[in-house]
Amino acid sequence: MKYSIKYLLLSAVFLLGSCEDMFDNELITTNPNAVTQASVPMGTLLSGTLLGVTALHEDTDTRISYMWSGQMTGAARQHLAFSQYIVSADRFSWDDYYATGADARIVQQKADDNGDTWHKGIAQIAEALIITKLTAFWGDVPYSEAFNIEEFPSPAYDSQSEVYSQLQTTLDVAIENLSVPAGTSPGNKDIIFQGDLDKWIAAAYTLKARLYLHQENYDAAIANALQGIASPEGDALAPHGNSQGIDQNSNYAFFVVTRSGDTNFSPPAVLPTLMTANRNAKTDDTALYNHFFQFGLIQSEVLDANVNPDGFFAADAYQPLLTYYENQMILAESYARTDNLPAALEALNSVRAVLATGYINGRSISEDNQALGIKYEPYVMGDFAGQTDLLYEIMLTKYMISLSQYESFTDIRRWEVATPVVTLPVEPVVSTRTGELPGRYIYPTAEINTNPNIPAVTDQFEKLSIFN
């Protein structure tokens, strides 16, 4: 009996060993149909990255910024809580940010392998757009050690000022790569500019100017904005279509399909009130107001997003990433804060001249809405009492035309500490710990639980270092 057991055990060991050898075969362990980095065309990788960047500019994090900057009101379910600044670490996730950033790095690596500087430059700007949003909301974030999980499974957090410096370097290198005279054009795989490198270079300069503006480096902001987006034709706009779940603008899907009635633009939202105020005899925002909003369109008795086919939040509306309007408002504010008021006025009037045509974010305000009233006559210095008066008009104009972009939340926080201090009448809608608006987003639960390098943060009312 002992011998039988012995032979059975030996047989089992032999069979197991044979099985291991049998399955240790390249024909079995290798899937010839598996998608690999090498097998995906460069253009497809780039398109996917730019789609990811677009999604990050239309997500819930961005819509929270509308509410926290006083542009939109939360009315029901989660968004009522968000509107009252009630959030937890569970609400936030960095998965999409760093996954899309990793995609941008894959494009860059593949471009290096192919000696393709043009694709690399575009991917570097995409990366900068992602990290810019991260640091604008969370301050200190992983960047220098990000996207390398094998070497840095718990990446260090770079200080916000370090992140801004690294972003400037990333954009400088991107501009160099896009300025190389010969290369491979992405063509229509570039969903933003269809391979127009000059437009990408200008967009990079506008993003650099935005970053310098955040840091109150107004001379550098001016220098870069002067090389930035020089006309509405250069707007970096993400396209959309009318197919639900495929190519619709996420804002339309939010307002109409997935969260209908959860938000609106009735009070305590401040933006509509500011647009209906009798600002001055040279300005009539009625057309723009009706392009943005429609009363009772989605739910009765409230001011809703204009989701009509010709409205601002239409299903196929473009999503702005970087625009001529932003570039000119950076110039206007930077000139005003450095006391070059004539140059500030010229930049502001350049925006008003285009607004007077009904243009915003790749579309024209409908003729019906324009018939209600549209006027943006050029200002002269005599229209303003001085620097602070002009600054207020610059800030109000930017606040209006930044709807659907998270930069409005950045501006509201930044204006509280910029010199001279000039602010819009945006106040907390509920009592807060500090008596002020939120200053930041809370670090995600996944980071709290897995990354020992995470900085200590009290709550969402703590100010970021760059806006303190």
C-alpha cells in the first residue's frame, strides 16, 4: 500500500510538471490578437488622448467649479450638496486624469521611437492641460514622479509652484518640437486643429500665459499672450455631435439625459443677475444671456441651461479648451494690473468687437436671440474712473465668457489676493468655516489610502498656496 501511494505521488508530480511544461509555450501564453502599444497607430493614440482631455473639461469636477464660482445652482440630489460646498474625499478621483496623462506619455514615447516631434509636441500640450487642471483644483500634486508606477508606486507630491515651473518647461519643449520644420502631420486624427501646428503653438503660448497670470507674473503673461491665440479662428475647441452616448457634449447629456433638474441658473447663481444688470449704455448682454439660458426649458419656474440646437449647451456644442477670448482677457487684466490702462482697454475692446458679431466658442448666437439685443460698443478711457473700475469690467467680461470652463473658479480665488484687490459680488450661499468660498478640492480617497506622501489638508476651505 505504501508503494502504491508512493508511485501515485510520483505520477502526480510528473503529470503536474508535464502540464507546466505543456502550458509554458509561446503559442499558448501569447495572444496574437492582443492590443499592444506598438500595434496601435500613432494617430489613434493621439485621438484617444485628446478625447480624454476633452472629457476632463466637461466632467463633474468642472461642473462643481461652476457652482463654487457662483455661475450655477445645485437644486437636487448630489448637486444640491455640491452647491452648498458639501463634498468628501470619496467624491473625487484622479483615475481619469492620470490615465489620460499616461496616454499622453505613451504618445510621446512612441513619437520618440519614430523620431516624430510633431505628435510629441501635441501630446505634451495635452499633458500640460491635464496637469494644469489638477493643480488648479488640488494644489500640490504628483507630477515629476507620475506616470512611472514601476519606479514610483507612491509618487511624491510636487509643490504647486514646482508644478507650475514644470508645466512651463513641458510647454517650452512642446513649442520646440512643433517648430521643427519637417515631420509627420496627424491630420484629422488631431481632433482639435487637424494638424495645424501654428495653432497648437499659439495655444501653448496662451496656456503659458494663463499659468503666469495665476502666479501674478504679469510681464511674462503679457509676453506669452502676445504670441498666443490671435483670432477666434485659432480657438482650441473640442468637437461634438448629436449621438447620445457617443459624441454628445457631456454638458448637454448632464442637463438633459442623466441629471435633468439637478441644477439650474436661478438664484443663488450670480452670473445671470450680473448679465441682466444695466451695466452701461454701451453694453447689451441680452442676446448672450438668452444664448446661455432659457426659462423653463427643462423644468418649470427656473432658469435652465439653453440646450436648444442653437443654444450654448447644445448636444453638438464645442467645448473650449483655450480661446482667443481668454488670451485677450489675460492681456487686458495683466496690462491693467501693471497700470498700462490704454493697452488693457485695447485688449478688452478686441473681445467686445468679436462679441458684437455674436461669436462665442465656434458658434454664432442665433438671429432670434441677437434680435433681442446685442451691443458691445468700444470703450474709451473716459468711461472708467480709473484702474479699479476698468479691472472690474475686465473681470466681469471674463467671468461671463468663461461659462463652461473651470477657469472661472480659478479666477474667483485669484482675484481675492491679486493687487489691487477687485472682486465680483460672489458670496458663499451657506455659512462656511472660514466665511469664504471654498479654496480647493479635497484629495481623493484612493490617494489618502495608498500614497503616504499625501499632504495634510484640513478641508475644502483651505486656500491653495498660489492663491493665498
